[in-house]
Amino acid sequence: MRGGPASATLLAGVLLAAGCSSSGGSGGGSTPASSPAAPATTPATAVCHDVDALRTSLGQLGSLSYGPNALSKLKTDLTKVKDSLVTLRGTAGTAWRTQIDALSSALSKLQKTLGSLGSQPSATAAAKAVSTDLAAVTTAGANLLRTASIRCPEASSSPSA
């Protein structure tokens, strides 16, 4: 996922299409089916699995599409990233604490912004606020994944899928 002017423009269009409201609606997301039982994992493979899950969820968060359910999808994807981060925090222990805390903080700020879109003075201001917070999530996520890639080489520093 990459931030920047193109992301901000796309996000502005998404928020305008969503009407910048926090009205309910189905997330439209589906949970992938579980994979067949895998062999027992060691703590090292478990943490790398959780890093990969976080990378995947960050990639989904960055896959915005234009449409009436875009805001709902963004909120659902945000929840998935937060859940993945909680799981990683549990398996990583004290490893990467600084980067995990930074991503957690950025996610909380984005969640707060999404919850208060109606208080923004305009759709443009709402889009800018979300874009800024989403860029902070992108940066914090990339920093965590870059640090984790030392221990888990398959974990790239980019959350894009």
C-alpha cells in the first residue's frame, strides 16, 4: 500500500461516494475458509505466520475501491488489521514492541477519525483527515514489516499484496 496524492484522491472519491456518513451497512467482506490442519508450529514459525497475516490485512486495508460500501469496507478492514496486530503482539512478546505500539496508535487514530467523519466541515476535509491517518498507518505498518523481515524474511516491508 502506498500513500500519497493518488491515494488521497481515490480516498476523497470513496468518501464522497459514501456520503461521509457512518450509517450502518454490511461490510460485504467475507472470511476466507480455514486451511487444512497444519503441522505443529514452533514459536518462530507462529510469529512469522502472524507477521504474514498482518501484511495481508494491511494490504486489504489499502485496497480501496469506489462504491457505496467503501467506508464500511474500510472500517471492516481496519478491524481485521487491529485483530492481526493483537495476535502478533501476543506471539512476538517484547520483540518489535516500539513498531507494534506505533502501528497500534496509528490504527486507533484512524478508527477515531472514521468514527467522527460527520463532524468534519466538508467531504474534502473528511477525505484529507482519513488520508492523513491512512498514510500514518501505512508508514507504521511498513516500519513494522521491515523490522520483522529480519526474523521472517518472507515478510516484506510493503503491505501491498
